[in-house]
Amino acid sequence: MAFLTISQFKTQVEVEKAERKVTTWTELPEEVVFNITSITEKISEKYGACFLLEIKDSSGTEFKIWGPARMIKLIEDNLGKRKSAFFISLGQRRYNKTKIVNDFDIIFQDGDVLIDDLFDRL
């Protein structure tokens, strides 16, 4: 096995960072339809159960984003059904004058994927 040069190493680090990057809700373009392709549960000491969504837009661009708890609840309400989950970001809004929430619209259409199969629970 050949040893990596510093340039090769730095390039590979940047590629791997890009693959791991989680997009923030405010970075998501509004009025773009996204399809949820997978959901991974992560346990955080600070926040408890969190859900990382892998999503894709109509051009095939993939993103990773933390799923709002309200969205996860709506998805879980469709467990056992063959549906595709689509959503659009509506940005952020104030809730009760103090809390900022990530707002969205979500729909479920008949599809080939069992909603349960989206979840990759650790």
C-alpha cells in the first residue's frame, strides 16, 4: 500500500467532511420539495433521541438534516403504510413568542416503501 501525501490526505479529509455535513434548517431552500429517503435515530446526552433525515430534492441533490420532533411524530403516525414522505421547508417561526421552531408542510403519497423501512434505529 502506498503512503498518502499530505495533499492526498487533506483532499480525502475534505471529501469525508462534505459527506458527513449536516445542513441546518435555515440553509434549506424554501419552496423546494424534498423526499425523505432515510431516518437514523441518534441518542444525544444533551437532547435525548434525535433523528437525522437523509433527504433528496427533485434534481437528486442529497442533504442530511435534523428532523423536527413534530415531523418525526407525523412520520411515525404512518408506520405500517406504504407511503413516500415529501415536505417543503417554510423556514423558521416563533412559537409562544419565545421559542423558534422549524416549520414545514409534509404530505404522504402512496408509494413502494414501507414507512417503517425509512427508520434505521440504533
